[in-house]
Amino acid sequence: MSSPSVDAPFLLAAQRRPVPHTPVWFMRQAGRSLPEYRAVRGDGSILDAVRRADVAAEITLQPVRRYGVDAAVLYSDIVVPANAIGFGIDVSPGTGPVADEPLRARSDLARLRPLELDDIDYVADAVRLVCAQLPSTVPVLAFAGAPFTVASYLIEGRPSRTYEHTKAMIATDEALWHDVCSRLAEQAITFIDVQLSAGARGFQLFDSWAGTLSAADYERYVLPHSRRVFAELAERHPGVPGIHFGIGCDHLLESMTAAGPSVVGLDWRTPISAARKRLGDGVAFQGNLDPALVLAGADVALAGTERVLADNDGHDGHIFNLGHGVNPASDPGVLKAVVDLVHERTAR
């Protein structure tokens, strides 16, 4: 096994350097859209599969084999750290993260103890297994949930559209809110650090639901904690690219960039060209085909892919992705056609 090299297209694009072709990977590329995933996944919670390093590694590798993507994102979940320390949260099929006893009071902080290496040794094992089977041109990507998004699950107790309990804590007990986020930032740092130390060569910090906040609230209540994650990981792993991504975050792009990522992930609402004008050339961009277009069939998806490439207009520093995760109903053949088209159109 050779270590992923700096010549990997993903790593070159993240550094805004010339690439042999625009790299492609898909959020949630490993999962329910693949029949081979369903064959090995087993019953029970997704967290049961994550805890089996051999299964997690196999699921991580499946989309690389099928699609020829330029990065393998570890099969895991953003609530793995909270589950591993015994907070009391699981992923309910068809619902998402569910905590029977949500975090609502200062006394609940005791359940957010520090994440230890022994809590997640299976995560490191899975990364090492994946790295051993990949060519040097395909790096493994680590990931973690950002403090705000993970906090919203712990506080709400389940996925939410209103985030009423989360926003109530922010508004009524700012000290508790910052203490919660400080502990979750520590967990995210440890979780990603373990993956990078085991061989991953990049990472994505998912702040999926930060878009529910105003820009002023994000700056005050979220940015300091996300900035800490990127800063401490940069100190521990110099030169390793980090991606920052959220949904509906057009109004937060400047602040999310200020957190310190190398790459800013865009959903389908923000044109890459517009983001580049706003943020400049100091970061790379990831995105941003609407995942719903994949569901509409190959012709529609490929036309959308062409529009994304045209919007980027040949600039270095572009990593092709969807604007959110792969829908479980997606046709793998359509995703393969998207990868092939991006590679063909951008080959140099």
C-alpha cells in the first residue's frame, strides 16, 4: 500500500493547483443507493455497521469501485462520537438521530464526557483497512458533525424543522450553549484527528443545519467553535485540507469561510461563480449539482452536470459533488454517468 500522494486530483484541487481532471466524490456515496451496500449492511442501527470495521471499510470502498470517484469518504455518522461516549443517542431507521433523553439542562453536560481513543478504535481500524486497498490517487476523507449541527440533535432529541429547543437554549442560557458546543468541538477534533492519524488525507466538517440561523447568530454562537475545530486540526495535521459544508447557507458563506476551511462546500442554490466573486481565490469550492436531478434520470442529471462545469468555467480549485447527499432512491448508473462526464469534460 502506498500513501495517498499529493498528486491525487482531490488533493490538488483542494490546494487550488492544476489537476488532470476535476475530481468527483459524492456525499453519502456509500450507502442505501447501492445494492452491494444492502447486501453487506445487515439489520439494526447504522451504528452497528459502523462499529464493525471490516463492514465499514467494505461499504466505504464500494462507491470507489463502482463509480471511479476520486475520494473515499469513511462510512460513519455524525453522532458516532456522542453514541460512543454513552450519551444515549442512536440512529433510528427512517427517522435519523434520536435521543430518548435530550440535552436540556446543565446537569446533562455530565453525559458529554471527552471522547477517548479507545471509544472509537473501530473507526481507526476501518480507515486503515480502506487505505490499504486504495491506490495513491484516491485519498480517504474523514468527517465529523460541526458543533451546532450535532448539538441540535442532542438538544432536540430528533431531527427538527424548527430547532425550537436549540434556539431556546441559545436565547435563554448562552453560557450553557457555549459549554455544550465547546465539548462538541473537542469531540469533533478528536474524531477527525483519529481518522487522519489512521491515514485519511482530508476531512469534511458537516454543519448541515447552520442555515437555520441568522448571520448575526451564527457569528456569535457558532463560528468560534467551528473555527476552533479547523484551527486545532490545522495545527495537528498541517496542510491537510478541510471542507466546510452546510445546507441553505448562502447568507453564511463569508462567516463559514472565516472558520478556516481550505474548501467551501456549496449546495445547489449558490452558483460557484457567485461564491468565487464573494469569497475570492483563497479557497477552493465543492459542489454543486442538485441531487434531485439525479432522480430525474441520466439526461437531466448530465445536463445539470454540464451547467455546473460551465459555471465553474475551468477554474482550478473545483471539486465536483452534489449540493447535498445522494438520495437513497438514486440510480447508481446515473451517478456513474455523472462521474464519467466530469472526468471526460475536464481532462487535461
